[in-house]
Amino acid sequence: MSGNGGNATNADKRPNELLTSWFVRSGWSKGELARQVNRRARQLGANHISTDTSRVRRWLDGENPREPIPRILSELFSERFGVVVSVEDLGLRSTRRPPSATGVDLPWTGPQTVAHLSEFSRSDLMLARRGFLGSSLALSAGPSLIEPMQRWLVPAPAGPTQEPRPEPTTRARGRLSKPELDLLETTTVMFRQWDAQCGGGLRRKAVVGQLHEVTDLLQEPQPERTTRTLFKVAAELAELAGWMSYDIGLQPTAQKYFVLALHAAKEAGDRPLGSYILSSMSRQMIHLGRPDDALELIHLAQYGSRDCASPRTQSMLYAMEARAYANMGQPGKCKRAVRMAEETFAEADEWDEPDPDWIRFFSEAELYGENSHSFRDLAYVAGRSPTYASLAEPLMRRAVELFAQDGEHQRSYALNLIGMATVHLLQREPEQSAVLAQRAMEEAKKVRSERVNTRIRKTVDTAVRDFGDLADVVDLTQRLAAELPETAEAV
């Protein structure tokens, strides 16, 4: 039996046109793809995998490889193109995996949520390999993502939990005092501030380590109220770990943390927090070119928190709804969602209760930034429409001004500088775009965010494609190569 993972017979074998299409567009040679598969397999511990060019040729000719190769190929092509490329998209048969192995379809019970959080955070701390940690290899999208998330709103069964709580992995340290719980919450706030100022690449491991400590506490006997608070802290930390992973380009890892965060928020009984986590998942789906999935997630968030979320949270959800509609090319619905985001945000000051810390980032500057990006995205979808670019420009300019005054959200400032640069490209004003892109480069050096770096590179690539002979653009390209070279991202 071969260790290369093939299991197809020659009978009725036809060339795999889907895999061939992705392969040709990737620009890889057969040897390069084989080397990448072998390297990723070794990271998995699948040392029996030894792929070569002849094996890759057989896959293109229609041979169906055994797991984990289909999932490895899905991950490699997803990373290459920046969108979700499923096993089915590659024309490969997807073997049915148990729910616990998919990384998304997990049981909605407290003990299993704790067990998965503990296992995944421990694996992350131990392995920390780019884009793959255990069962999180394959990104989920479409029904395989949306349907499990819809169970967030299914009421928990009445009565005692049917499954026993996992045995403590460490000696019980006694019940937590209120000052200790307050300190855990304060530490989470501090981590969130660090992320806004420094990007996801600086403190991600610290957040994962804190999350792992909280899961240890959840495995010890605690009063019900304390347990709910610990689940809320775990949900916030898991969301933040997911957000930081997303920010530095670890997309499958980010999605797994988001899913676990939603499970923890359900155990905490915190539906507004759950809606916020779903909005982070939605933002990731927009980034990965799946606006339909993003819209489903946002509508699920809105439905689940419509009677309990603050105006600030509801405004943020409307803004994300607008982003999804923009990327789907639906201007009417996008404009309506933008208007609803603005009107709802105006009610935030009248809200009687203080907003939780996780939504305080959604300031006036963030509102302007999100809505301007919606119009910017509409402009691209509509074939570089000058009309939508003109709608984006004043909103983006105001966002840049406010973030410059803020001084605490450096990554958001950099992202909106890049957004403003793209708007000027849409308006065929490359000189102004180059000035803003250079400012964004200066800010990018202050944060560790692959998302910021990638957006700068894409903006410069667009400028080169459209105005490559312009002296300002030539200079911008040279500065990019010198100041922001592409390097392997450290986790």
C-alpha cells in the first residue's frame, strides 16, 4: 500500500477539471505543490505522506487521495487565493468526519465546551503552526458553517446537565473571590487595548494562555454565578484570540476560536456578546470572499439579540450588514443598512446601561469607517463606480481624522488610511493615494498585523496596475519593498 494517500481505481477515472483549474491559477509547479503537501503533512504528524510530482499528476488525472490530503489541499489553496476553497471545490470527495473533528459542528453543552476550549488552547500554545491546529485545518463555509451556528438560539434543555463535568486537571484551588473575578475581567480589557494599539501579532499567545487558565478554573467546583462569569470571560478571550488570529492571517485557527467563543457565550447566557462574536465571524467571511455567509451570520446575530443588545451593538450589526450587502452588489439594501447604522448609533447616548467593554471600540470613527468601506466595496463591485466612490470619500476622510485624534486604535487608523488610498485610486487620483499609502506604511510599522500589511500590498498592486508609470507610484513601490517586505508571519 502506498503512503501517498491514493485510493482511486482506474475504472471510470476522469481528469479532475476543478482541481486542475485551481492548480493552473495558483502558478505552482507539480513539484512545489508536492513539497507543500509534504511539509503540511509533517506538521500534522502524518509522516507516512510522501508526495511527488507523479502523485500530483495522478490527482489531476482523477485519482482521489485519502485524508488528510484533501483537507491539506483545501487549506493550501485557501491560503493561496485568500478565499475558502473547500474539498468539494477541488472536485475531491469529502469523507464524512464526526462532528467533533470538523471544528465547527460541536455539541452545545457546558462540559464539552470547556473540554474543547482547553484542548484547543493547549494545542495552540504547544504547536502554534501557521493556519493549522489539529481539527481546525479546513475552513468551514456555507451550510456546514451556518447550520451549526443557528443552534446558538436553541434553548438549553431544562433540568440538570446530562453529561458530567470533566474531572479537574489540577488540584482544586477553591472558589474564586469577587476581586479575583474582577481581575480576570480587567485583564481581558487590557488585552483588548493591546490588540487595538499593537495588532494581533504581539500578545496573541498571552491571550491564549489566559484562556487556557480560565478553562482550568471552569473545571473546578464553582457557584453557578461564578461559572457563568467565567464562561463570559472565556467567551471574550476566545473571541479575542480568534480576532488576533484573523488579524495575522491564521484563518482556520480564528474560525475555531470564534465558534468556541459562541459556545461559551451561550453557556454564559450573554446573547449580546454572542451577537458580537457572530459579527466577527461575519467580518472574516467578507474577508474570505463569502458575503452570503457573512449576511447569514449577521442576520442570526440580529435575530438573537434584537431585544437585549444596546443601540451601539445594534448599530455595529447594521454596519456589518451593509458591508455584506455591498460585497453582494446590492446597493439599495446596503444604503438602507448604512442609514439604520447611523440612526441607531445616534440613540447610543440615550441608553441607560453602560456598554460592555467589547463594544466600546465602535465609536463615531468606527461607524464612519465601516460605512465608507461599504460604499468603497460597492464601487469595486459595480465596476469602479465613481458614484459610490464619491459617497465613500467624505465618510472615509472623517474616519481618518477621528482616528488620528484618537491615538488608541492605531490599527484602525492604518486600515482607514489604506481605505482612503483606495478611494483616491477609484477616483483616479494616484498622487493623493500614494501619499496616504505612505502614511499607512508608517503606521503599519507600529503594529503587528498581517491584515494591514496585506491591504497595503494590494493597494500598491492596484496602483501599479493602473498608474505604474507615474513617478509617485514607482517611488511607493520601492518604499514598500524596503519598509514592508513580505516575511513569514510569526505566531
